[in-house]
Amino acid sequence: MLVSCTRHLWQSVKVKMLPTPAKFHYIFNLRDLSRIWQGMLNTNSEVVCNQSVLLALWKHECNRVIADRFTNQEDKNWFEAQIKKVAEADLGTALAEQIPAEPFFVDFLRDAPEITGDEPDDADLDAPKIYEPIESYQQLNDRLIGFMAQYNETVRGGKMDLVFFKDAMVHLVKISRIIRTPRGNALLVGVGGSGKQSLTRLASFIAGYKSFQITLTRSYNVANLMDDLKHLYRTAGQQGQGITFIFTDNEIKDEGFLEYMNNVLASGEVSNLFARDEIDEITGELIPVMKKEFPRRPPTNENLYEYFLSRVRANLHVVLCFSPVGEKFRSRSLKFPGLISGCTMDWFSRWPKDALIAVSQHFLSSFEIVCTDTVKQSVVNTMGVFQDMVAESCIDYFQRFRRQMHVTPKSYLSFIDSFTQVYAEKLKAIGILANRMQTGLAKLVEATSSVNELSKELAVKEKELAVASKKADAVLAEVTVSAQAAEKVKAQVQKVKDKAQAIVDEIEADKAIATEKLEAAKPALKEADAALNTIKPTHISTVRKLAKPPHLIMRIMDCVLLLFQHKMDSPSLDPEKPCMKPCWGESLKLMGGSNFLQGLLSFPKDSINEETVELLQPYMDMEDYNMEAAKKSCGDVAGLCSWTKAMSFFYGINKQVLPLKANLILQEARLDKAMETLREAQSQLDEKQKELDVVQAMYDSAIAEKQALLDDAESCRRKMNNATALIEGLGGEKVRWTEASKSFEEQINR
């Protein structure tokens, strides 16, 4: 019954839908019947379990093969009525009423089986491809969104962002059905931006196929196309993998490209595509594959090549994406009939209003618009309505002026993108201006508030300044008193210091005179010390042993006795010399002392008095009392002569220095007393200075605090004056800024 019904439907379409210049592709032949039955055989008995499913499948395949090429809704409506009419005539009214309005069958609703690890090595873990009806558009939409997410994760550089409105899902179902059919090739006709290429890539991904599209360059020519076809043939025929070849009219750089595409679609064979050695290589690899599939077929070159071409036609799916705008599509189709007869056509009509709204909703849902949700939804709906109105106007324009104008989906997407860009720019610009107005108003309010706060702060600071001034004055009085007391003590200390300095100066003068006079005696003393250093203890022992020492030695020793103020014999005249008789016995006792020489060296010169010098004078006035005579008489102790004379000479100088030394001792005692007084006065001065420093520090702190308060008050007063001047100067602008701010807010909300 369905066979005859299908034949009657095909015949009525062939009679009614005749080709015209605008519908040149309305050509129906027996291939259409074979494609309908081929599509119905894609399912199995598990799916087609009743008459309703069978009738839905039959209608779905008839629509896919015949109705999808119709260019307008009137032809589609006629075909829908014709199906109902033919079904009622051939099948009866009861069965005709079971045919659903819009049946759709797909083979990608089922998921792949879960891997448990117990599967055999040859187990098929891919999702089962069961050709079955969809339950709802929502189910299909969820499924396609999942596949698109997988595509973006799997395919490198895949950034597919599709809106699955009803028409988009329907076209994807049509493309999926075509490329899933062996030898299935598609001709997708629609204006730019309709989604032909994106839907084809997603359908190819769902089918598990590779997608291929030529990379067009300036130097791309027929040779490059032949290389790409070789790649496609090797993938599909030699490797046995499904691959979708997407070929658009923008890639037809040379019309000769279509000759090769016509051959691929018509017979699957391109002459001189492979060289002989390449064919031998390919067929050699296919021998085990063909033996496994066709064990009884002999592996001759002809059979192998035929098997290679059959695999190419089964696995290579050409999808032509052409635009109906202009005359090129019609002329190419007439010149290369394989483009029409070798493909199942899907005509992309303009997007309906609900599709346009769905697209705008998708792109504007995440875009921020300053308005309520109701207004935003109205904007979304209005964009779709405007696009649909323009499309209707293009149709009216064509009806009146016979000039075709097209509003493509790409222009609609550009319209949405331009809207978002312009809105964002305007919102940013108005936001900046509004922010400036708000900032200015806020500054005015802040200035007014600051003036009030500064006035209060200034009053407090002036009170603090008055307190600080009083405090500074009180501290200044204390400083003045302490400074006066310190000055009195300082004057007293200075008097004591001047007195001590006068004593010091006097002592220094006496010291200078004494030193000067003592310098005159230094040569004689040095000479005496040098003479004494020549006397050794042995010399003294020698002199003591003399039985009768020279008279000069005895006289020299008498002088030594006089200087040491030693005991002497009673004076008597010497019978030999005109002098007193020497006291040699006492001299021997003196020389017998163990420290005689040391006593000479450390003799206290200041103990010599005038009486001693008068007693020495008679001895020294004698002619032979000199160094030369002493050396002749007693060379060993001649130095004693020089020493005694030096002591006598020293007394002559020292008697003038002794009063100075005595006076120096008295002056030093006075100086010590004056210095003690000075130390006490200095101690009092230091205490007063410490007190003065403490009070001075208090005064400096009070002055610094007062100055800080003055500076702070001045700064506060200056700020208050500036703020007052700003408020007075911008008093007229406040009203204008307020109105401008409200105006900007209204513009944003519009």
C-alpha cells in the first residue's frame, strides 16, 4: 500500500511542481523514490512497532526527499495537503488521520554503553545509531546542546555557539539524515549566515565523521583541488573512515572546480586522479579488507578498484553550501546537473520571527542593559520583529519592482553586535558624564559640610590658642626669673674666676723669673755633676787609705763637711798653710759612710745658707783651690773641688730665687683656695643653669604648641575660606549640575 501511495505522491508532485526559471531545481526522477525507501530502511523493527510509527517514518522521508527542496511556504503547504489527500485515497481515512503533522527521525538519541571492563576486545563501545522518532523539540534541543559542548571540548579551535531554535534543529536533522545515508550528499541552499557550515560540522561530529574544507589561497588552483580530493579519497576509500567535504560557492575560484565536483557526485570517479603506482598501492592495501567483506570476490585489479570506489562513495559525503542570490547558482546547476541529481537538497528559508527572537534572547540575555526585565524582553522581541519586518519589506519590494533584496542572518547578527557595542559605548560615555556631575555635586555638599565642621573646629582651636598663650606667658615669667638668678650667679663666678686668673698670672711671672735665674746656674751644676760622676767608690777608698793626704784634699773635704753641716774640730790655725787646720778625721768618717757618693749626687741645694758660704769663702779664695791644682794633687777626687765651688756659686743665684719660691708656695695656696671657691660657685651656676634649661625647655614646648595651634588655626581658616569661595563660585552651577545628573539618569534608563 505504501509503495503505490509513494508512487502516486511522486507522480502528482512531478505533474504539479514543474521547473521554472525561479524553481529550476524542481526536477523529480526515480532517484527520489529510491532515496525515500533507502531512508525508510535505515530503521529496524524494534522502532517501527506499529502503523503510526511507520506512517510517520514514511511522511518524514517523503518530506526530506521531496519537500525540502521547495523554496516557499505555499509549495510546502500544497505538498502537505497532497500527502493527506493521497494517503486518504490509497490508505483510507483512518490510517491517514494517524499520520503526525511534523514527524522527525534521528539516529543520535541514544548514549554509548557504559564501560565495565568485562567487554570483549571486539565489542562496539560507540553509541548505537538507531533511526527513531524524537519525543519533543526540547529533548532534541538538550541533546544538541550536549553535542555542541563535546564538539567545543574535542575539536581544536572549536568555538561553536549556536542557538537551537526550531528551524535550526530541523535543518540539522535533515543534514544528519543525508550524511548518515550511504552515498548521501547534500546541497544546502541559503543566504549567507544561515548556519549551513556550522550545522554541517556539528552533524558530521555527531555522526563520528571527520570534517574537511579546502584552505583557499591566492595560488590555489585545480592541482591543489586534485591533491585535496586525493586526501579525501584515501581517507574514505583506503582507510574506510567517514568524512564530510564542505564545499561553498565562495571557494569556487575556478569554474573548472565544479567539473570535478560533478564527477564526484555523479559517478564517484575522477579521471586521472591517481597515478598507476598510487592505484596499485591503494588496491594492495585493500585486498585483506575486501576478502573479509566479500570472501568469494576474486582480488583482481578491476574488482579492487571498483571496491575502492564503492567505499569512497559510501564514506565520502559532499555537502555543497550555495547561496541562491544572483544568477550563478542557476547557471551552475544547469551546466552541471550532477549538483542537483547527485544531492539531496535542503533549502534554507529566512529565519522566522520566533527564531530571530530566540537568537536575540541568546545574545542579549547575558548583556547588561539598565532597565527592568520586562523592558529588556521587549527590546529582545523588538529586534526580532524589526528584522522580520525588513524581510517582509524585501519581499514586497521584489513584488513591486522585481528586484531581489536579501536580509541575511549574518546582517541580523551584525545588527545585534552593533547594538551591544553602541549601547556599551553610549552607556559608558553617559556614565562618565553622570559620574562627573555626581562628583561635582558631592564635592559641593562636602564643601558645605566641611565649612560647618571647620567653623566649629576653628572656634575650638582659638580657645586652645588662648589657653596656650597664657601658659606660654606664665612659663616666660618663670624663665625670666630663673635667667636673672642664673646671671647673678654667673657674675659671681666670673669674679672668682678673674681673681684666680690674676693669681695664676702672678705665679706664672714668678716662675718665669726663677726659671730664668736658675738657668744661669745650670752650666756649673752640670759641670759639678759631671765631675762627681768621675769619682768612683774605689777613688774614695784610695783617698781614705792615704797616710798623709795632700793638704788641698783635706781642705776640699773641709768644704764638703761645711756643706753637709757635719761636725768639725775646734778651729785652729794650720802651721803649714795660712788657713784653718783641716778636720781630716771627720772627713774620714764622712767618706766612710756607705751613701757618701749618693749623698753628693742628691745633695739638697736649697739647704745651703749664707753662713755656710761665708765659711767656705776663705778656702775658695786660696790660690791653689781650683780644678787644675786638684787634679795634680789628687786626680781621683778632683771633682769634689768643682762640686764645692758650684754649690757656692749656686747659692749666690739661689738666694735670689728662694724668696720667689716661698712666695710661689703662698700664691699656690691662695690659688687652691680660689679654685675651691670657683668650683663651689661653678656648681651653683650649673644647678641654676639646669633649672634654667628645664624652664627654657618648658617655654620652648609652650611656644611650639602655641605656634602649632596658630598654624593649625591658620590652615583651618584658609580651608574654610577656600571652601566658602568654592561654594559661592559654584552656587549657580549646582542647579545646572543637578538637572544634568537627572537628565543623564533618564538617558540611561531610556
